[in-house]
Amino acid sequence: MDSPLADRLRPKTLDDIAGQHHLLDKDKPLRKIIESGKIPNMVFYGPSGVGKTTLASIIARQTNKTLRKLNGTTATTADIRSIVDELSGFSGINGILLYLDEIQYFNKKQQQTLLEFIEDGSITLIASTTENPYFYIYSAILSRSTVFEFKPLEKDDVICAIKRALNILQNETGEDIEISEKAVEHIAYACGGDVRKAINAVELCVLSSPLDENKRIISDDTAEMLTQKSAVRYDREGDEHYDLLSAFQKSMRGSDPDAAIHYLARILAADDLPSACRRLMVCACEDVGLANPQIIPIVKAAVDAAFMVGLPEARIPLADAVVLVALSPKSNSAYMAINKAMADVKAGKGGGFPRQLQNKHYDGDEVQNKGQNYIYPHDHPYHWTYQQYMPDSLLGTVYYEPGENKTEQAYKEYWKRIKSL
């Protein structure tokens, strides 16, 4: 009983694994591959605590292969060669299954070293990563492997694991453990789909609950206190961080205030106030833009207020601003205009200036029509008169197309009328 409860509960068969139904149900490809006994090189991609290591162990056991584990944060090329040396010994009779956890920490040279040993099939590689494998894993490894994505567990799957953990603890200790359905559901929700985290929370709840006449009663408050931060699956350098920020901005852009508020809550639960404010300001400018131009100073004021009061109160002005952005009419016309202009500048188009826009007030001998010839718009009716503003090489280029919202259409009609006079 000295080992952690999560290790003592580690599943022994495919049917014992919680979740991953899209991979391991009876009719799913990965299940069929494992049951065939012919295991290809594979990459398991997904968050921690969802069964990647457990499945690798089950595969090794079912195929009678010798399981060797390395971790990309600490393993060296020498460790790989040491495992290769086992091929000529007793442990290599049925082949070796190498489980390489966190392969994204292996550099290119280390990953290349693996290639020569997995080509002939004597070593079967199962690499796992929490990061997008197409960004972090050497292409030659990927081309020789099949990628399977593991997903966070659904609440019902986690609840089953929690109840199994409680039964095991009762059998091991001979004590009765009493816990409400509310507390079980809270642990299941708060673990964020990480079954290892849920089981560890169960163990902590049991250890911290007093024993009274051979019974431990886990209170709802205890469950909440020991899991209040568990739901935050958030690595500021990892995929989860960028997925969350992307979902936050896309929900505002898609005019769904409820989803946007949900993702804001997840960002703030991770204490990432700067990222929430930055994405909020970007969305106000990029996605609402000229359809409701007053929103930009309003959101800026909300962001300033959030930084002034800090968390947890910062959630209040940010929630106001998020709902406002989500429910505002949308226009990306200015965003598209600057993108087109930037593309032209990057391509080397344009350059130079019409003479009347230049800052110098004299001309060289080579200039035939001398003089600035700038026309001051405010000297004319409606504060406008025609003159060339675009560089000669871009005359006639249109970057800005008014959006269909009433604000930009009003601007369009105003200038159409002025310029026709």
C-alpha cells in the first residue's frame, strides 16, 4: 500500500481502461490492431492522466514483448543503445516495446537515433506526447508511426474510476467510506478529464477525513477544498493554452456570450489575466471593429479596470466586456484592409509619395512643375476635395470594403454623397 492509489488501480486489460471509447471500443481500429498482436510504431498524443502509459503496458503484456520505458526529459542516446543491447539477450526474444514518454523533449539527433532501431521491427516504439506531434516530432519518426489522439475523460467515465478507487480503499483498510454523490461529481468535474488526478484527490480526501468507529465520512467541503484547483489544465507554453485562448476569441467572434464567458472563466481560473485581456482587446478591434467603433475605448476601460483591481474582482469588468463584444454587430473590414495593405508592402509594391503629400517644400532642378501644390481639405465645403493620395504605382487599389452593418453603410453613403457634389 506504499505505492500511490493511482498505481494500485492501474488497469490490467483493455476493458478496464476508463474512457477512450473512440480508440478502444470493440469495433475501433486501435482495439483491432492490439488484438491482432502485430503492433506498429505509434504515437499517443493527448493530455496527461488519460491512459497513454497504461495502454502501452497492456500492449506489451498482451504481445509478450519486453516493456522498457524512457522519459524524454532525462533519457540519453546511451539509454537507447542500452535497450538495443538487450535484443541479443533473453529479454529480446519476443522483441522489445519501447515506451518513450514526452518525446517532444528529444532533440532531432536523439530522434534520428531511434530510426535505425525501429526500421526492422525488433524494437516497437510507442511514443507519447502532450504536444501536437506534427510540430514537435521529427518527420521521419512520424512517417513510420501511426498517431492516435487521446482525449480527456468524460465525467461519467471518471465517476466510475472514483467509485472503483473508493471500493479498493475500503477493501484495503477494512473501513467504511461514506461520500455523497455531490462530492463524487465535484471531484469528477474538477479533475478536468484527468483520471489520475481524480484518484489522487480521492486518496487525499480519505486520508484527511477523520476516522470515527471504523467509518470515514468525506464531507462536501473536504472534496471541494482538495480539488478546487484541479480543473485547471493549463500549460502556458502548451497546446491547451492556445486552444483555450482560440476558443475564447472564436466564441466572441461567433456571438456566443455563454461559451465566451465559460472560456473566460477557465482562463481566469488559471490566473492568466494578461492573456484574457489581450484576446479581448484584439477581438474588439478585429471582429467588432467599425460595426461598433465605440466598443474599443469601452473594452480598453474594462481591461484597465481589471488590471487595477486584480483577480478575483477583475472577472467583473471583463465579463461585462466579453458579453458586450459577443453581442455587438461584427465587421472585419478594417482588419482585412490592413492585411491587404501589409501584403502589398511586403511584396514591394508602392513606394514613393505624391508630391503634394511630401514634407519638403522645395524642388530640385529636375522637377518641371515646381511647388508643393498641396490642397488643404478644410478650406473646402464639407472639408474635402479631390487630390491624389496613393502612390502612382498603386492608383486605383482598393483595400477597404465597407461592412454591411449600419454604421459603415452610413459612412459609405455620407462619402458617396459628398464626393458626388
